[in-house]
Amino acid sequence: MISTDPIKEVQISFRTTPEIKRLARIEAAKQDMSLNEWIKHLVEANFTTTKISSPAQKQS
């Protein structure tokens, strides 16, 4: 069965120190991923475990 859900891309930017970036690269390498792949993996893992509500839902 093919999903009809649209695929959405999100661009994330943040500031960090060279040391934090170095540590993140090490963690990514431990899982045989690039830094971008590792960040995407973390975001997707949090996205699936967190319910995101729309502004319309917050008003009720």
C-alpha cells in the first residue's frame, strides 16, 4: 500500500560551538551516519514521540 501523506521537508538551523559540533560528529560516527543524517534521525525520533498540536487545537 502506498501512503498518500505528503512528504514535508524542514530546514533547521542553530548556532553551536566548535566543541559541541565535534562531539555531535563523534556521536553520528558511532552510528555510521553523517552529522546531517544523525540530526535528521534525532528530529524524526522526537517527532514521532511528540504530539504536535495546531494553533486551532490550542484555543479549545
